[in-house]
Amino acid sequence: MINVETLAKLAPPLLDEANNPWLLALTQMGQGVMLCDASLEILWLNDILKQKMGLGQLSLVGKSLSCFSETPLQGAEQLMDAGKQAIDTGDIQTLSLSFKPLSQLRSYFEIKVVKCNTAAKNTPNVLAFVFEDKTKVVLNEKMRKDFVANVSHELRTPLSVLKGYAETLLSGAIHDTELAIDFIKIMEQHANRLTTMVEELLDLSRFEADNFTLPMEAVVLDHAIERVVALSQARAASKGIQIHIDGSLEHLPKVLAHISSMEQVFANLIENAIKYSPNQSNVTLSVEDTGEWLVFCLKDEGIGIEAKFIPRLFERFYRVDKTRSKHLSGTGLGLSIVKHIMQAHEGDIWVESEAGKGSRFYFKLKRIQA
């Protein structure tokens, strides 16, 4: 396998030579590769680079590196400066650039620029630009920073409340029995919120581990659904909400599932439906048997979700309406956990919704054929 250091020692033959083994080797590289001549005119790109940059049918061969400023790829000036440095010094140049390819999300690359054939005679200089895709590394780091910031923010409120009420009690309020009991009840609520958040963070950590698997078994989910609905009835009744189980759930076929994790999915979705639904409304759970999948649907008559928010709905700590969510409690982790559980089941989850017209959460499980 050719690496960047090896490229600096090679004397490439003419690029139009038939069955060129040098180009064949570059084609097999795991990185994107672009070749330019001494005037920084693009001579060749491998398929990986075209794919990474979303070039499609856009051809850059025969154009100057300056053409990057005319495309969504950008970065022409930095690439040209690195190319000139490589020609002048013969040293490997390294730079980092981010591109926004056509119809794709922003990508991040570490680029090494190598002057080839430095020892060859009567052969024009060839510059090799090797593009190492660092998008995953950069996005993971950004996700980690966002996660730490979100956790810190979410922990700050209950901890401040606990500290403030504890100090008030110690400063003399504990002697006012009625007031002290009110304070302790509030402290208990926030302690419970902290406990829930820690448990959900541990769940997320477990689900996102590379070696995570769930022990599956062939089960019928009717009793699991009945348990979850029974536990949710008190909360629903406090708002006058009726939970309806469609008759299609009476004779469910078996699915390959982890029963307690699926109970967690039903519980989270039903709790959200109750939380974001108005008083005296309905929540309905139904299922469709497609022959290959069981597709469950949880429908509510709640506030709904605007289309622009739906793609981010299953992100950790994401809330459509942060102000409203604070009054309704919750950690912002539930839907993210549900998504991971469905992925572990090799299933899927999605939502259809419109602001002011309620939501329909769908998720599917592979049924076991009779």
C-alpha cells in the first residue's frame, strides 16, 4: 500500500501510459488523491476523492487549482500555497481544510502535499495531494463538546435548587414546619430529576458502546404494552386524557426483541404523548402487520412539531421548545434512547407531525415468520 512518504520517493511515468501501475496503485489507496503538474494544473483525481467531495460529473481535470474557488469546495488559495511550498522545498506540506461538497454536509480533510519524482531525470514534476477524511473525527469532537456543555447546563438547575433550598433550611426555615415540608418536596422533585438524568446518561453510554448488543428472544409484546399503559393511566387521568389500544394489538405475532427495552420505548413515547397533549384529548396506539414488519403507531392530539424541527428530534438534549420543556420537566434524552434501542433491534423509528395537529410516532420491529 502506497503512503504519503512513499509517494515522495516515486518517479511516476507519464499519466497517459496504458495500464499505468502507478495510477492503479493510487486508485487503490484508501484516501482521496489528486495529481497536479508544476503549474498547479489538475492532471488526475481518483474516484474516492470525487466521491468524498461530491463532484459527480463535474470534471476538474485540465483546470488550475484556482478553480476550487469557483466551486462549493473552496480552499484554492491554501492548496496553491501548499503546492508551491512543496515544489520549492521538496518537503511534505500539511494543511487542514473544510469543504461543503455539492448537496452534502460539510466535510473536513487533512491534506498532505507531496512533490514526487524528485530524483527523476527528464520527467516533469508531479504534485500529489492526498486528502484524509477527518469528518468523523471532527464531528465526534464537536458532539463530545456539545454533550459536555448540555450535561453541565442540565445539571446546573437542579443542583442550584437543591443547594439554595438546603441553605435556606439551614439558615432557619427548617423551624417553620409547613414551609420546610414544601421545601423538602421541591428538593425531592429535583433529586428525582437528577437520578433520572444519571440513569438515562448511563443507558446512552451503554447503547453507544461499540460492542453493545441486546439479548433478544421471541416474544409477544401484548403484555408489555398492557403493563406500560396501566402505569401511564394515572398521569393520563390527571389531564383527562384517554389512552386507546387499537384492536389490532389483540393477536400480535412474535417478534425478536428485548422485552424490558421495548417497554422503555412504549413508556417513553406514551409519556411524551401525554405530556404534550392538551387536557381531554386522546392517545391511540395501533399496529400494522406488513408480513415482514410490525409497524407500531402512537398517535396524539397534541401541539405537533414543525417540519423544520423533525430531523433533529432524536438528538440528545434537543428540545423543540426549550421554554415549554422546562415547565414540563424531562431530560431531553428519552427520544435519543428510544432511537438507540430501535437501532439495536435493527428496526427503525420516525415521526410524522404538523404544528397544531398532533404527532404520529412510528417504529417497526422484524416479525418472526410462522
